[in-house]
Amino acid sequence: MNVLPNWLMQRAFLTPARVAVYNENSRKTFAELHEAAVQKAGKLAHFGVRQGDIVALLMRNSVDMIEWIHALHYLGAVVLLQNVRLTVHELVWQLQDSQAKWWIVDDEWVEYQQATTVPTVPASELVKLPQDEAPLQHYYSLDDTATIMYTSGTTGKPKGVLQTYGNHWWSAVGSVLNLGLREDDCWLAAVPFFHVSGLSILMRSVIYGISVYMLNPFHAQKANEIIMKEKVTMMSVVSAMLQQMLNDLGGRVYPKTFRCMLLGGGPAPKPLLEACRTQNIPVYQTYGMTETASQIVTLAPEYSLTKLGSAGKPLFPAQLRIEIDGRMARPYEAGEIVVKGPNVTKGYLHRPEATKQAIRDGWLYTGDIGYVDEEGFLYVLDRRSDLIISGGENIYPAEIEAALLAHEAVEEAGVTGIADERWGQVPCAFVKVKEGYAVTEEQLLAFCKQQLATYKLPKRIYIVDQLPRTASQKLVRRELVRLLPKI
């Protein structure tokens, strides 16, 4: 069988005194994290959790949450990580769809138990239970499902993505073969642990033996302060987070100890990347998704300037190709991004048809649009579901957003397609203006005209206070239309 020693147990044996996770108020070594996981596993066993059970976890980032995840894995349970920003209706739907046996929640959601028949317990009550002797998993089979995360459901109902121990292992291995590893590495975690970008940090921590500095919630000024004090060497961000940090940074420069700003969550605006280059911020653009257990393509450091805007090449264990109607695309020809590798999901929970449609001969059809250049570097254009088709022309919202973000007054931009009698669809833009700046729709439109073809110009540009984002700060374009009636 394809097995490895239990990661946290092995890490606690190898480097027990190293700090596993810390913040301003507390710190825990790997040995202490292991002990806490063992204790919590005993309490879970008393509660009734058994090997193979799907256990839903609704918690905010905390040391407690990390311990519960490891404790559930110690028992061989499958952890369903739930987005804290979902409604109770959406959460209960996931419980029913996944057939979860138990639901562990933070105190703030304890009343949600009235909405479901799934046995529910607040974590604060769970820790008061007696501790049973329980058989612990000393080895992980790489083929076994470790975690489940539901996709955002841009097309129809959300689907539960099955992430195996092997997916997480190879994701960590692929990343370290690209980024390297130093004894003093420490990852700043400001993204949610229920999201794959956050969970992958926890997995890398125990596999690599590096510390995680927890910042919850994300705050740009605080994140910059932590980097400036040379407490961390790496951080995972999406464009909106990086833009806020850049605004706060002003003319300051990060210390040389900070070596990697891992940027994911969709195509990055070129103006943002150029501004980071000017500030000497070591941005590593990536491409990945829930189905690939985090990044599967990353731009290697030596290409960060010459291939600005590219997500890079596949990580060492992975493969990539672009397809158009079943054929391989030529260089610079846009098509669907298709990937393969040991970090790719084995499928969707209780969705054999969706699995068969998405994964063919081991290749995952991502639904994302991009192209590769003649050297094989990937450039991500957009989600296929976000594509605007106007008068037969393909328009990528990210391209218009990048044009708007190049304006000095624009802090955030979002573009979506709205119905149009003549063209079928036309782009409509929403922008958030930087504090202390003022700009009109007419000025922004004139600015866009200098950069975009006429058919790509937004029909309207609305100035708004806030853009809809996920908990991991990714722009939710499908919700932009909800801003229309409010204006």
C-alpha cells in the first residue's frame, strides 16, 4: 500500500521543539501540537467519531481549528471544511449532500444545530468531554480522502471536491521543489484554513517542519508590519490583499529575509505586478484550484521579470496543456486549461457523472481559459463561466479589470457581462476608488479607450463602495450584477 507515516506524529518525533504555529499571543511547538491532537482525538472518539466518518468543521482560523483537523485525521475521519461566510441554508445543504455524520462548530454558530438533524456540537463543549482511548492512524494511505471542500458553484450546485492525503503530499512536494526550503522559513497565514490556499499552508508546515504565523483576520498594515519585523519569509495572497498591502507600504521596501509572495486566486492585473516589480516585492504568480489541492502551476523565480504576468510552468510532478474542441492549441491560442498530476483530485463526492466529465484519462478539464507561449509558460485569461461573448467576440473580464486598475485612482475593479439586445452581452464595470482620490465614469472610460479595443469597452462603469468577494478575497463576478439596482 502507498503509505507514509502520520505527518504530525513524524514531525513531532523529528523536530519536537520547533515552533509549529504562533501569533502575538501564543505559540505551540510540534510536540505540543501533537499532544493536543491526541487529546482532542480521544474526546472525538468519546463523542462517537469513527474511522471513515465525514465530519464537518465550521470554524474560523485558530490554533484550536488546526488541532481539530489533525485530531480528526488521527482517527481516520474525513474533514469537511466549511466556508464561514455561507448561510445556514447553504451549510446544511452541504451536510445533507455529503452525508456528514457529525458537525463541529465554533460557539457563534451553535444555534445552527436547530436547522439540521446531523449531531452538532460546539468545539468548546467537545473539549469538556472525557477522553477515550482510541486507535490512532500512525500511517496515512495516500489514496485515502483526507479533506472535502465544496466548490463555489459558479455553474449549478456546488460539488464536494475529494482531496486525498496524496493530493496534499504532492502539492507540498511540488511547491518545495520550486520554492526551495530554508531552516528559518515561516509562512504568514492570512487566508482561511477552510480554503485550499490556507489548508495547504498547514500541510506544508508539518511536512516541511516550518512555522506558521497566524494573522486572523487579514489586515494589510499588520501583515506588512510582520514582514518588516522579519518574522516571516513567505506569504500566500490574492490580488486584492496584495493591492492593499502595496497601498499601505508606500515607499518602503521589504527586508531581504522575505523571499516569496505567493499570488493566486485568479489572473493578476498587470499594473499590480509591475508596481510590485518596482517595489522589489518577490511575487510568485501561481495557478491552482480546489481540485488541484492548491497551486499546480507557478512561475519560477528566475522568470519573475522576463515572464511578468505568466502563472509559469507546471510544478515538477504535474503536466499542462491547452485544448480547443479536443485538439491541442498552438502557442498563444486561447483554449481550456487541462492539467494532470498526483495533486489532482480523484473526483467529486457522490458525483460520478461530474467526475467523469471533468477528469478524462487522468486529465482535469479546469473550465479556465488560457494560453501558453512558445516556451510553455501559462497565461491565464479567465474562468470560462465568466467569459463575455459580445457580438461573437470573446471578451475576458480580467483584461478590462487590468485596464481599469492601471488608473491611479482605482483600488479595485470587477467586470461582468450584462444582457444587450444588439450584441447579446456587453461588459459592465464596477470600481472602488482609492481613499483621497476622485474620478468620474467619463474619465475612466476615456482612460480605457487608450488601452482597449472598442468592443471591449465597458457599457457602463459604476463607482461602488465594495466589491463582492469570497472569504479568501477572490472577486465573485457573478454577484456583481446585484450591485446594479442599488445604484
